[in-house]
Amino acid sequence: MAKPKVFVTRIIPEGGLKVIREYCDVDLWVEDLPPSYEVLLEHSQACDGVVSLLTDRIDAHFMDSCPQLRVVSNFAVGFDNIDIPSATNRGILVGHTPGVLTETTADFAFALLMSLARRIPEGIEYVRNDQWQTWGPMLLMGQDVHHSVLGLVGLGRIGVEMAKRARGFDMRVLYTDMYRREDLEASMGLEYASFDDVLRSADFISVHTPLTAETRHLLSKDAFSKMKKTAIVINTARGPIIDTEALTEALQNGVIGGAALDVIDPEPLRADHPLVNMPNCIVVPHIASASETTRTHMAEIAAYNLLAGLRGEKLPNGLNPEAVGTLRQTLPRTFEVL
Ligand code: GLV
């Protein structure tokens, strides 16, 4: 009996790949750069499942071009690259990899905050450029992190972990979110605030919200104008939540103090972009979840989501479980139940 055909759009850690290889006929994209949309279509059109990355656009046209497709398993917690309503309408299950990357991402967001506040990248450059002559009373003075105010834009899983880290540094933590978490206010000492109050009061503003039509350019020229002149913005969520042009201007004109960005719009950002060369800005290449352990767990979850979808079952980490009831019924079963 034939194995299900799947396209895996990049090399992912072996812990997940070996599971997929055991049960599926795998077409693995081995290039360093992602397949173009056209190549993605070409490789997926005869597939029963796809393991996608956040760089792959999975839209209605893609789904219509892949008549056998039952499941899209995204190797990421974010899923703004996938049109979920279109998948649900077509009876295609979609999975993602939440949970396992929460603490790893929060660790990284906090590391970005610390690095910029205490000017660590500038210190490294200083030594590398052989500028270090003596101990200097005024040398590379930064901002204190302890007892400062952290403003969280979004209090999902990663936001909560960021708050925990901040509490360890005796920070006051404000958060703004669609949902109020009175339980966490009481247990962790968090303060609920309006978006504007977070902008006005925080020394550090860390973004932890998904990218949606509502959050695109949430941090705009207007938002920057409300922040403290010394405010530092941290983004480990999605680039387009911040208006890059407005941020560049805000940093160039001293409207805010700095930005530490794991994600940026566009990605990749070229080295000649002004943000890359500002001392008060850190840009790193979307690596907040990139620890060996976490990426391996993400690969395993992606593999188990894929296999469940190929079986037509609810995914362990599914985004549209309601699609189980409407799975493409007309499909011939081309492979043995896994
Ligand atoms: C990474 O950005 C992810 O969404 O997992």
C-alpha cells in the first residue's frame, strides 16, 4: 500500500524528520532558501500533507491547486502565513507548534531587553575596534532594568513568561490585551492598562501579540510619539506589528530610546538598512525560538500534527479542529491508515 506523499519545505531537526520519513513518502526541500510560491505549488500539488514554515504562503489558491491535501503542519507557533478560514472551508486541517517554544522565546526577548538597556553590543564593538584604553566613569552608561517598568503588548503564553522574568528583576509589569487576566494580576502582581497607558508609562515595551489585521502597524508613528523618550521597544512576535519606517524615524529623531528586534518587516533586512547601523538598535535574524531542544520539540510536534492529519484525526496542536468533520470526503484513500 502506498505511503502518503508529503512535502517538507525545509530541513527541520531530525527528531521530527525521522518520524515523517518512517510513515510517509517525503519530498524534502534541501535548499537554504525557501521554495518560491510557484515551486511550493509544484511540489505540493500531488501531496496529502505539507510541513510548512512561516516563510511559505499557504493561501486559498495553494489549497485549490493541491486537490489531495488533507493537512498543513506549520513548523512555528505563529500561523499568519496560512489562510485558516480557507483551509477550514476546504476541510484541510492545520497544525502549529505552541507551548514548547514559550520559555525559549521569552528568554530571548529578555536577553534582547538586557542587551540594549546595558549597551552590550556597543561594548563588544568597542573592544573589537580596539577603542578600550582605560576604565571610564562615563563609559557606555545604559539604563537600569531592575525596578523599571515593563509594558507587555499581549499577554499570551510568551507574554506571561516574559512577565515572570521581569518579576525576578523587581520590575513593575503592565499589560494590555483583549482579555483581562485577573488571576495573573493577583498571582503575579501584573497591572492591566490601556494600550495608551502602556505606551506612556513603560521603560520597556515588549510585543507578544499575533499578527492580525488589527495588530498590523500597531506600533506606528502615533504610538511612538506617546512613549517615553528613553523607551526601548522589543519585538519577538512578528515584524509587521511595528511600522518599520515609523520606527526608523522615531530612532533617528530621538523620539524613543531604542529597539531590539528579532523580527522585522521585511525579513530578511539588508545590512544597509539604517536600523542595522544604529547603536541604539539591535536586529537579529528571527531566532528567538532557536535553541536545539526547542527546535527539536517543534519538529516532533510538527511531525505528530502531520500524521494525525493524514489519518483524518484531530491534531494534537490543531488550529481548526472543526475541519475534522468536513474532511475532503471525495478523496480516494491512497494509503493505509497510518
Ligand atoms: C516563530 O516565529 C514562530 O512563530 O514559531
